[in-house]
Amino acid sequence: MTGACTYLGGELLRRLEEDARYSRVLALDIRPPATAGKKIEFIKLDLTQPTVDSELATILERHKVDTFVHGAFLSHPTHAAEWAHELEDVGTMHVLNACAGVEPRRLVMISTTLVYGAHPKNPNFLTEESELRGHRDSRFVNDKVRAERQVQRFAAEHPEVEVCILRFAPIVGPTISNMYTRFFRRPVAPVMMGHDPLMQFVHEQDAAFALLKAVESHATGAFNIVGKGVLPYTTVLALLGRVPVPMPQLVARQVSKLLWATQLVGSPPSFLDFLLYLCVADGGKAKRELGFAPRLSIKRTILDFGGIGPEDGATDVARAQA
Amino acid sequence: MTDEPDDEGTDDEWYGDADPRVPDATAWPDRDLGFLGSDYDGKAAARSDISGPVHSELEDEAVLRELERRVEQQRTPAFPLDLRVHLPLEGLWKRWRALAMWGRSDVVDDFGRDPRATARWEWLFEFLYTRWFRVQAVGVENIPAKGRALLVANHAGTLPYDSAMVMHAVRRDHPSRRDVRPLVEDTVFHLPFLGPIMNRIGGVRADPANAERLLEKDELVAVFPEGEKGMGKLWKDRYRLQRFGRGGFIKLALRTRAPIIPVAVVGAEEAAPMLGKVTWFAKNIGIPWIPVTPTFPWFGPAGLLPLPSKWYVQFGEPIDLAAQHGPEAADDRLLVNKLADQIRTQIQTMIDGLLGRRRSPLLAAFLG
């Protein structure tokens, strides 16, 4: 798999290591993953290099790769937009070039529901058939949209490869770090005055479980991986005990531009649209075809992320594992 | 402490006699108590074992407290200035969370209806329904006790009071107190403050996908096919139904096999008679027009309050389109338009009937 150092990558490596059905796991990334094991073999691979595709093809050929997981995507926006474009959009092209030659049995791609974009015309539940509108002025989202379009084209051209795209709702949890967790870890959060869209999250453990399911199954196509239920944005803030700062749209955009330009916050101005409009997806298809149903409701996910346990202080995941 | 009478020796019974094989706990040289001063270093403790009473209870407590503090320190990260110890931030934060959760519940349904918020606004609807508009609802029993149905109603007024009253009528007067999910036009749904409130009390953005999903879940859905045109009717056009959209509600009913219940609302036009509308500057603040009513721009926001007109709401007999047409009929555009017009005519007839019941045209609008 690529992107072995991401949260999902590490979790997948750990689960595959424990699973007797898999004999060998290749972890491809620019640095060794934190998860080590007997089956795990680390190969240094930089997807931004110009000839990485033939290098990758050699690796796939030599190890006779059966299932390829493409997860080398950024979890938070960066100011190095050129590099991000090279990694996500062009990196996906390299991966597909290699896969076109070698043709592994299965290709799993990690994407997000942000590719649908937050738009005033979005229905309450976006399905997998909904258009990938991407997001105006957001390179973070639009690079992922372009990568996903490439994978869809690849799937159409290579019907013998099982291509599966997982669109994860924003993943939150006590250990993962991404744009949303960084945003919600701040003590104050902006609120677009008078707007309160519904939000949706998926717990990190649920997300890792879904990825494992996708690797195991034979289902093809795109799947929304979402948590149970939705909550209004301000209720999420209230549950976490964050202080909402209501701002009129014009002010919020200017403040956000300033903070982003000075690199004080990790969310670009275009993210404010996600605080204005709905971007909620329907996970019914994943349940029917992939057999994945989330275990934790959104409230428990939020409380677990915030480290706010019930009276006994134990978090839900700790109790679920016990 | 020593003045208190001893309990009946219950403690001794509970703990039993000391085991002679176990060395006395107090005899352990405690090298960790140096912090209490030179008297409490190990030697002193050991010495005190030999000679007479060990510690007073007060000193015991001090030791215990200090040990507790150290354990606590081990657990919390060592800041140069430990804010958590010196400031009651934890308590403040807990209070803040409780305060922020006031009036909202931590579980909403899929479309964002918040039961606690709904209950919070209930009194207002009850007041509007019984005291302000004095709504008379007839035919509520035409709504099925369970199962899906599509309520189709006329629309009027600058603010959607009519959808709120239809919702409240069914919740209040229907034997099984069903909840109606009104579909709200985009322009209203994305209004600041009003939009989220409508969403919390059950409103859903008018989108075919949303409506279909709700009907598949066997909910009651209310649509106002006139939409924005209905709300933007001028006073001179009152109670003249506008075009019924593009017949989307018919397609919806055919596809989901839901019966249509025509609803006529009379009184909403007089509650906010629109004398004219100003489109200048309206687009800049995100609304299609600025209404001009006898009260609105003149009295500021208070002018948006409705006039106390007398309302009638009539629920008609259910029309089961699915009995005559299959789901494939939804693609027959001519048929859809014809059916939409039939429903429209029927609602217009119901409205005219209700209007005829009023005694005089204008005064009756307020006195009933």
C-alpha cells in the first residue's frame, strides 16, 4: 500500500499483520511506517519523482501484488500547493500507470466525501452517484477530485481490475490528526452567523475497519464511508465545549484569509463553505455491498474525540475493546 | 476528634485482629516523608515507633494529602504554572458545556429535527394557532394514521407561517399526533437564523431526493408547489393559485406511491398582505425581494410579525394516484402536468369554498 505513514495506512498494516490470510504486506512511503511486523516490508518510494511509475511497476511485478491500496493523500491542506498537486494528482497518475502495466487483482483508493463539495443545492444525503463538484478555490479538495476522476477512468478502461473507491466522511478520533481534528482541537471555532449546517463524521476505528473490509471484499465502485447520524455544527461545538465565535460572512472570509496567509490556522478560507452548507453523504451502499456499518454514533464519536467520557471516564472505544 | 465517643468497636470487628506475622505498617522506615520537615525523616519515624504514640491524626492527614497531591502531579502534565490546579478551569469548562447544550438535544434525526428545540418553540406555535390566528382546521382525519402521504398546500405570506400552522394543526389535532415535514424553498432555507431554526423544528430543504427519502421512510411530507411565486403574490392576486412548479410533486407521489392530500389554507394572505415588492438591493442580501406590507419596512423587524387574521385550514380527501397510474407514469410529462393542474384546481375550489364561508371580504378576514 502507498501512504503507509498515514493513520489509515498504519491501522491497515497493523490489522493485516495480525491476519493470517495475508502473507506479505509492502508498505510504500517516503519514510518507514511506525508499525513494524514480520510480514511488513518497507520500500521507500516518493510519488512526486518523475519516473516513479516504472519503479513502482517493477516492485509490483517482483512481488506479484494482489491488492493495491492507494492512500498517499494529504489529510490537511498545505501551503505547498504545487507539491500537493504533484503528490495527489500526478502521484495517482504514476500509480495508475504502474497498475495499467501490471494489473493487480484489486485496487482500493482512499478518498473523502469532501469531493462532493459544500453547495447550497446539495440534498441532505449525497449518494455515490452524485456529481463530484469539488470545491471552488480549494486545491486541497480539487486535487482529490482530479485523482478520483483518473481512477474512475482507469476502472472503465481496465474492467478486469476490481477498483474500489472509499469516500470517507471527515475522520475524527483521539489519535488521528487531520484538518478537522486540528480545527476542533482549538478552544474557539468560527461560526458563520445565522448558519448551522448538519455535519457528519466517522470514528477513526470505524474508518480503519471499513478500509479492511474494502481490502477483503470483491465489491467495486465508489462507497461513502460515514458514521451513524448527523449533528448541527453548533451542537458539535457545544458537545466539545468549544467557544463559538459568530461572524458575518464577509468578516469571516477576510479573517480566514489573513489567518491562512500568516499560517496561523490549518484550514483555508474555502473551508468556511463547509460551515455554511451541507456536505453529508449516505452510507447505505457501503452497508449493502461492502458489509460495513459504523459502530459508533456521531455523539459518541465526538465525545471520544474530545476525551469526554461518561461518568466512569472510560472512552467508548476503550470500553468496546475491553 | 478525640472527644468523640468511640463507635461500638465496629471498626475492630470489621478489620479483625492484626496478623502477628505481618510487621506493623507504622514500623516501616518512611524515607519519603522528608518533605514534612526534619522531624519526619526516616529516622524520626523509626524513632517514634519505639517511643510512644506515632503521629497525631492531623499529621496523618497532612501526609495523606501530600501523597495525593503527588499522585495527582504524576497524572497531569507538569506545566510551569499548573493552570488546572490554580484556576477552576475544569469546572468552568463543564459549566460552559452544560450552558451551550441548553435548549438543544445531542441527537437529531437524519434531516436535522431536534426534539428539544421543537419542544422549545411549541408554545409559540400553540399561541399563534389558538390565540393569534384562531385556526379552524377541518378534515384532519383525512390524514392516514400511519404510512406515507404527501400534503399539497397553497402558499402565501412573506414568512412561511402557513407551513408552521399546517404542521401544528396535524401535530395538535390528529389522533396519532403525526409530525409533518414541510419542504422549505431554498431562499428561505438558507436565510440566516431563520433557516437553521426551521431545520431544527422539522423543515427540510425542498429537494426531490430529500422528499423521496422522507416518503420512503413513511413520513408525512408537506409541499407548497407554488414555491417562491406563492410567497411573492401581491395583495391583488390573493387566493389565486400560481403555477404549480413543474409538477415535481406529482412525479414524487407517483414514484413513491404516496397518496396526495390537498390542503387549503385561508387567512395567510391577510396575515401579511404584500402591497408591493422591491427587488433593488434585495439580491445583495441574499433574498429575492424585499416585501412591502402595511407594517414591514415601516416598523422594522417588528413589521415581520403577522397581522392577527382568522385562519381556516381544510384537509381534503386523499387522492391515490398510484391506483390509476404506475410509477412509470412519472416520466410522462403531459400526464404529470395534467395531474398537477387537476390538483391545483381542486385546491382552488377548496379555497373558494372556505372564502365563501367568511361573512364579509375584509373585516371577516380578521374577525372570522
